[in-house]
Amino acid sequence: MAAFSGRDLRKIYITGETEVHALRGVDFAIHQGEVLVLLGPSGSGKSTFLNIIGGLDRPTSGQLYYDEIELTALDERSLTRFRRAQIGFIFQFYNLIPSLTAEENVRLVTDISDNPMSAAEALELVGLADRRSHFPAQLSGGEQQRVAVARAIAKQPGVLLCDEPTGALDSATGVKVLETLESANAKLDTTLIIITHNAGIAAMADRVFHFLDGQIARIETNSQRISPAEISW
Ligand SMILES: Nc1ncnc2c1ncn2[C@@H]1O[C@H](COP(=O)(O)OP(=O)(O)OP(=O)(O)O)[C@@H](O)[C@H]1O
């Protein structure tokens, strides 16, 4: 089953007199439950692609589907509803609220979701049950990112979209974060899409989209996935 499929997606940013063609006709299908890594040089369109499939931004032209829903045909309110229900985002910087504990940060999401797990359960899944009353400043970078993962998975989204989730972390800590993402994929059947500049991470994916100049230049299929602990950085 396709989680997402897209046809001839294009994105043009216009700033003053300058036009940037960030996506130049992208066709793709992303399978429900797969682990997908997006690689490519800076400026090749990865974040633009991620933001569009996550409903944070819209393409200039082309069609995009999530399952049977045509996202490109939705009005703002419906697109926001889709995003809230189905998409968990994880960014390079954790965006936690400093004055709230780990558990309260996760509750911000569970309080407004239709079908959430409890904040305690989400923190348990990322291995932070014993840190639930800690504030972000009392947690390491990797632990803060795992709270961000707990916050993203707590609403049980269909898809986790991660833009450089280990970009600010050392390798040992990065492995731990990737392990929590992988376990969300395995336990909750969440489609997992990760942008990274670290080509080693591609080995944990089912498939890799290689972006170049606003297009998917090549799709690589891994015959075998390796676990994050075996990745060489
Ligand atoms: N909001 C925007 N307004 C104007 N141009 C933009 C905007 N966002 C991205 N771009 C441009 O679109 C192109 C693609 O950017 P994008 O962020 O998608 O690339 P990327 O592959 O994610 O890069 P990086 O690996 O550096 O994050 C770049 O040339 C960028 O400058």
C-alpha cells in the first residue's frame, strides 16, 4: 500500500526577482510502513519535499496523495487536520518548551489528539520513563531529542518525518535516537522518513531516495537493513 504518492511535483520559490526551482517534477511512491532515507547535496530539495508531504507547505504544481486522499486538493483547514492526525515531525533542534517537564512537553500533544497513547507510555517507548519529571535543561541533547521523538509518536501518527534528527548529536547519542525511531517503525508500523547528510544512516533504510537539483535522481533498495548500532559514521 502507498502511504504517499506524487506526480510531477514542482515547487518554485519566488523571492523578489529570483525564482528558485526547488522541486523540478518529482514522481514517487512511498510504501506504508517502510523506512526511507533522503540523501542529496545541500539545496537539492530534500526539506522542501519533506515539508510538502507533511502538509507544512504546498507544491506549486503536481498531485500528491496520502493513501486515497489527494492532499493537493484539500483546503487549509483540511490539510491542517490531516497533518495533526497523521504526521509527527522531528527536527534537528528539539523545540521543547523549557519551562515544561518531559512529560508535560509530550502532554501538549496527547491533550489535543484523537487517539493518543499516554505521555508516560510514549516516554517509556523512547527509554525515558525515569526522566519524565526532568526539565529540558536537565537532560542531555540525545535525551531531549528522544523526548521530541516521544512527543511525535504519542499521537500515533501514520508517518514520522525527520529532518536531520541526529544533526546536533555525537554518534553514540545519534544511534540511540535512531534506535527509538526504528522501534516506533517496528512497534507502531509508522512510516519513517529521514533526511540526513550522513550517508551511513542510509543502511538502516528499506530504500533511499537520492536527490539532485530538485529531482529524485536515483532510488536505491537495500536488500537488507542494518540496525542503527551497526552504522559506521
Ligand atoms: N522559503 C524559501 N524561499 C526561497 N527559497 C527557498 C525556500 N526554502 C528553500 N529554498 C531554496 O530551495 C532550494 C531547495 O532547498 P531545500 O531546503 O529543500 O534543500 P535541502 O536539500 O533540504 O538542503 P539542505 O541539505 O541544505 O537542508 C534551495 O536552493 C533553497 O535555497
